[in-house]
Amino acid sequence: MTLEDGHLPYNRLKVTERFPARAGEAALPREQPCMEGRRRFFVRIIQSVHALMGATLAFVVGGAVVAPSFTRRQSTWLTASDVGSLEEGVPKAVTLRVARADGATEVIDRRTVYLVKDGASVRALDSTCTHLGCRTRYNADSKRIECPCHGGMYDATGKVIGGPPPSPLQTLHARIEDDRVLVEV
Ligand code: FES
């Protein structure tokens, strides 16, 4: 096969040819079957790579979102105060340091709770407002627990007495042991 014969050398073969059209139609260029097969092969490889990347991403992101909800949170009892320092029915704000594992490190969260003496027992209330999560504070003059953000108000038992909070302050487990008040966090 030579150029003189009117043929192209092997490495310059044309990849298209004109198939005969039906009567009255223009002939369309068509790729040779081997090129179509090769293209399909590459398209499948690219699709497989995309699918693999998508599955990997879904696994990583999904794991990060779903895993914490399946992780059992460990609670712990912390000494919050001594009983003698509490006044009957008057909330006392106490800030607890709660250690938690965050990967390989340990993080200390500060959590403020109210301790309210109620006869022989002590009630523990989370100080986080149930509206949008602001930190509340006890107002000794009004004798109410108040939220500075939107005017939410609670009584000493944590019940909502004004403003937008939808529910009472969260009650935490508390117990008295050897004149110490322990709170579960
Ligand atoms: S966050 Fe407390 S009233 Fe809105």
C-alpha cells in the first residue's frame, strides 16, 4: 500500500467513511466500529470513576453526619456544690467543667446549671434558654430566671412564665451525697 496507489499509510487511516444513504438522502459520516467500541470503553471507565468518587464522598459525609447519633453519649456525675450553700427556693448558678473526648483530644465544655434547694432535695436546671439557646441568668430582685435575648422568663422551678420560650428549662438529674450536690451531665 503506497501513497502512489492513492491509499494512506496505516497510521493515517481515515476513521470515518460514508455509508451509502437511502435514495434521496445525503450520506452521513459514520465512525468505524472499532472507534465506537473504544469510545464506549473510555466512557464506561469515566462513569465508573465518577460513581466510585460519589460513593466515597457519600460514605465519608454520611458517616460524619450519622455516626454521632449512634455514638452513645457517656454521662458523668460531677460535684456541683455543697448543700449548705443553697438557700431554699433560690436558684444558685454553678458552672461545671465537663470533659469530653473529641477525636484524640479532650475538650472541656463549661455548662452552667441552677441548683435550687427544695426541702430535702435539690433540683438542677440547665441555664440554656429553650427558645434559641441563650444563656439565662437569675434576677434576685424579680426572683425570676431571665433570658436577655428575647425576654423569656422562668420561675425557680424552670417553668416558663413569660416570653417566647416554648418549654421549661431542662431538668438534670441531681442527688445529694455526704452534703454534696452531684449533677449528672
Ligand atoms: S433565646 Fe431566650 S427568649 Fe429567645
